[in-house]
Amino acid sequence: GFGKTTTMVSRIAYLYASGSIPNPKRVLALTFSVNAALKIKRDIAAKLPGLLNQKNNPMSLSEKMTVTNYHGFCKGILGKYGFLLSDLLRKNINLFFALGDEDIEKRSDVSALVTNEEFSIISSINESIKKGQMPSDKEISAYDSIVIEKLLPHDYITHNAVILMTLELFKMHDSVKAFYSNYYPLIIVDEFQDTNCIAWNLIKQIINDSTKLLFLGDPLQRIYGFIGALPSLMEDATDQYSMKKVALSKNYRFRDNLQMLLLDKNIRLNAQLGFNLPDCDCADVLAYWGESQEDESEQVTLKVVDILRQNPGSKVALLLRGRGRGRNGSVSILEQALQKASLEYFYGMFTDEDAEYVRFHKHCQSTLIKILGKTRYVNSRSLKKFAKKAEETYVAENERTSASLNKLLDALVEKVTLDYGDLQAEEKYDYLLDIFENRQLKQAMEYVDSPVILSTIHGAKGLEWDYVFIIDLEIWGMPGSFICQDCGNKFDNSTKAKCRFPDVSNSVFKERMLDELSVFYVATTRAKKQVYVSASRKRANGKASKYSCFATLPGVKLVNARSLGEQ
């Protein structure tokens, strides 16, 4: 809500209008996910022509800009010049089945293609990337050789290989690298805080002395550190390229909600000042406190019913850290309360690594390639044919998750069919393929018709709803147990309902707390209008509980929502 997209589009318009981007050169806009790339493309298509006083013509826009994610950008390069690495890359790269490095061992048909030593090399490099350690040129070459010699002949390619082979191509062929660095006089990177080491290295390869750079991001929303997002990237980029740091300080989304505005401000101040806030106005956070998990769930459900009654057409998200998903866990109890109230809801409590979630994406990916891969021609009829085939031929192991994934697929197909007329047929195909390759189907939750969405916080990143409830804001949950077990207050019973905020003088502990604060901030900022929190005195397993220390975060004050007549 700080005007980041408007700032980005205005900057592009200014550079075009001032002649800083001469024809036939282009702007390159990169981002972390395919869904984010599409949103940027559509925002630019909607706003840029007006600023440049031109008609909104998708073709003219595509002539001015390349908007994609990192893998999409590299696929474009390998599609043109990959043959310089291997004749096998003369084939349309979108016809290869993309998989994660860890999937090689899990799939017998793929693991049989590589030796134990080769798999060890692949795994070692994958782990290095997750730790933010850039592989050496020698390691990249060894990795690429295994993929080229052992996987490509069988129509497989890995996600990391798409970027690593592009880096090797640039190293071996300076002319190719020089072409791209000269072709894009302006490079924009959105969600820059989510960039990992190989993506950052890719960006640096196409920067020359005259390249203009515009990196947009929010360090407080870096919640993908566990898969390799670099922790101090924004500061490093500022220093390395002598960039000017511009802080967008005005939140426009909450300008009419002073308490949400203050909450946003105070969370950010905690991050900037290392939880050492001076005396300041506290943000009132509307909270629900239950004597038991059942009581908490009932209170939340009653409020959701009230919201939907007073605000027809609104969307409500119930977000959890992911704890307690068992038969008698918090999610199950919450669902029982929703069902008792006859509330329609969408079940999205799956993670990127859940077996059913992974299998469904692989199945959709292979089905899409078989049906549409050769022509890449996508229209409403072919999309419906694909979706029907994918759903009919999928053998589910978890019927619950499978039903939700089918619903997501239907919502995605309907959205692409009805609302994405500005995309060319091949762009639609590439968009769908990227979603299945990168396990991004959960991003379609914003297209689901259900008024209530039940999701993990990580699964909700990049999505927004009118009202958001952060469920189970409790000790051992957020911050996670790996933080609480090292906290000096874990057995402190001086407060019955709220955990005291810990001593963060230890720098390592403080950094871990800041990482957890990012998760909390991402959850709060999924709300367009209002966020609520909830907790209970007793967990689903019968153990005593209380609000987590984030409820006593400096600058935050819980307010009993029921006492305000919220109910």
C-alpha cells in the first residue's frame, strides 16, 4: 500500500518520455514469481499508455518491455542460444519436464538416470544455493554437464539448471552476454528481497556501466530465507552499484484506518530499530481470546459471519502458521466451527512440499505439455479440454487436498479464459507452465469464489483479502518453537495471557526474531481493510497456552474485540 507499483510505472514512463530508452531497446522487468510478473505486466499495460499518451496496445507494450520471472527470462535466452551448450537445447525448452533437484531422488524413473556421485554433486550445489552460497564456475559446469548428458535426453530439466546453464552460456560466449547487457538499458527487479544467489548473479551478468537500475522490495517481507533469499541484498546492491535508496514512507491503503496505519508503522519501526522503540503511540489490535481452541474458533467464526453480513461480497482469510493440522488440531476445530455456522470456505492448508500438492503440479505440467506443448496455442476450448483431462486422469492419494487443487485449477483456467485477453496465446501457455513448474497454483486462491479462505501464512504471500484473521498467535507458534526454546521467557508465568517480549540483546537471537517478525508482518499486510488476531488459553492438545510475545511487541496493544461490540 505504499505506491510501489505506481512509482515503478511512473519511472518507466519518464525514461521513455525523456528519450532515455531509444528504440529498439527494451526495459527488462524481473520478479520472483510468475504471478508477480503477470501482475506487473498488467499494471504497466493499464497505466503506462496513459502516462505516455498512447493507446493501450498489448503489441506495442511487448515491443517496449520484457516482463517475466527469472526462469522465464533464462528460458527465452536458452531457447535462442542454448544450442551453443548442447544440440539437445535446439528443442523447444518448454517441452522439457522441469523438476526440483530434490525430486530426482524421489522419482525412480529419474533417479535411475544418474549415479549416486552425480546426485551428490547436484544435491551439494542445491544446498549451497539454499544457504546463499554461490557455486563456483567449476561446480556450475559439473552440474550443467550432468543435466545435459543424463536428463535432457529423457526430456527432463531442473529448475536450477535453467538459470545455471544461462550463466554458463554467458561465461562461454561473451557476445551473447554483451547483447543482453546492451539490449536492456533499464533493468527493474520487483520483490528484490526474495532474490537468491544464482538469480542475483544472473542480474549482475547483464549490468554494464550505462545500465539504469530500479530495484523494488521490502526487507521486512523477506520470508523465503529458508530457500536461499539473500539476507542483506538490498544494502549490498546499494553499495555495489552506488544506487540511491528511496524510502516510500506513506501508506495509502490504510489512510482511512488510523489503527492499521499505526500498526504498519510500528512493526516497521521494530524492524528498523531492532525492537528498541522509544515511547510511541500504541496501535490497537483487535483480538479474540478463547478459554479453549473451540471457544477461540467459535468467536472467530461468529465475527466472520458478522463481517460477511455487513459487507456483502467481501473476502475473509483465516491464516495460520501451519501448526496443528492433525485430525484434532486447531485447523480441524476451526473447520468444525465454520461448518456449524454453514459458512462456505476454501481449504488451502497445504505447503509447497506436501506430497499431494507436488504430485498434482507435476501431473498438470505433464498434461499441459502433452495436450498443448507442441502448438502452445491456448484458447478457451483448449484450456477447458486441458483442465478436464488433468482432473479426470489424476489419481488422488489425499482426497481433501486434491479437491481443493481441482478447484484452484478451475479458478485459474476461468481467470485466464475470461480476464487475460491482453495476453497472447503463447504467453498464456508459458504462464500456466510456469505456475505448474514452480508449484504456484496456490496463488490462484485469490480467484476462488469462496468468501472465506483457510490458508498458511507462507501460502498467502502475494495475495490480499479484505479482512484477515491471524489464528493461533500463540507461544511456540509465532515465533516458532525453534525461537521459543531459546527464549529466556519460555517458562515465565508472571503473565497469564500474554508472553513477555524477550531480551534481544544477543545479536543472533535478534536476527532470528526479526525473521519471525517478517512472517508476522506478511500476515498483517494481507488485509486490505482490517486484521484481527486470536489465541486461546488451552491448545487443542490440552496444554496451556497464551498469546505470543508479538502480542506484546513494542508499539502494539491488544484490544478485546468483543468488549468493543465487535461481536
